[in-house]
Amino acid sequence: MASKPGNGLGLALTKRIVELHGGKIWFKSKIGKGSTFVFTIPKDFTSNKFGMSTEYFLKLL
């Protein structure tokens, strides 16, 4: 796998989006093997900080 430089915003943005929708994000890491990032978002996240329904939010994507 080739290494590509980034600006370092991807994980920070992902964390913010997941948390705004009532989800959680975490990682598992093994030395010499790399890391796996995992997140969950409630199936019906009507209680998100914006008060949006799942259907409305998905239309925005």
C-alpha cells in the first residue's frame, strides 16, 4: 500500500459527524499491522443535535 500525504482532517471530520448524530467512533490497533476505525450511528437518529430525521439527512448527502 502506497503512502499518500493528507491534510489530517478526515478523521476529525468523521468524528464530528458521527458524534453529532448520536454515534460513537473508536479504533483498534496492532503494532506492525495498522489500525481499524469503527463507528456506529443509530438507525433512527431523530435525536441528533439538528433534530433532522434520517430521511431528511440522507437527502442532504
